[in-house]
Amino acid sequence: MVNAALEIYLPWALTLRPEVRYVGEQYFGSDNDNSSTKLDSYTIANLYLRWQPDWKMFGVAKPGAFVGVENLFDKEYVPVGYETFSGVTYYPAPEINFRGGISLYF
């Protein structure tokens, strides 16, 4: 697995973070002797925007909020699969999805 990200600092305490993740071929879970075929490799892109102002004067140490898009290009891939007695079982990744959150530390 290789992750690459770039943090771009913008005005108004905003940070834009594009990232790319590459995962090479991997064996199925419970394929202890590594005898079956491998899961395909994949590359996905994510994009996040974080807001982290300096509010120390209000007694809040590190406030922040973020929004993000994961699997930006809606890539179909399978990060996990298991070899069972009846064959193999695949657990595909979610399609494009959106995240968001806030944090306050006092």
C-alpha cells in the first residue's frame, strides 16, 4: 500500500487535502497457503477540506470541521475477500461517499 497526500494551506484557516491510495494485489483472507488467485490491485482518490481556526482566546484549544469525498471517481474495487470451503466471498468497497465532522477540545 502506498498513500500520497498534499496539504494545501488556503486563507481563512482552510486546508485542502487531495490524496491518492494505491493497494497492490493481495491474497484472500484465510488463504493460509496463498494458493488461490489474488484480489486485484486498485487506486482510489480522496479529497478533504478542513477548517481549523485559532480560538484559544475563547478557551477552545483546537476547534475544527471537515468535509470530504472518498472514492472520488466512484471506482469499483474489492479490498477484502475470503476463501471458504464453498469458494470465495467478496466484500466490495463502498461507492463514492461523503464524510464530515466537527471537533472541539476544551
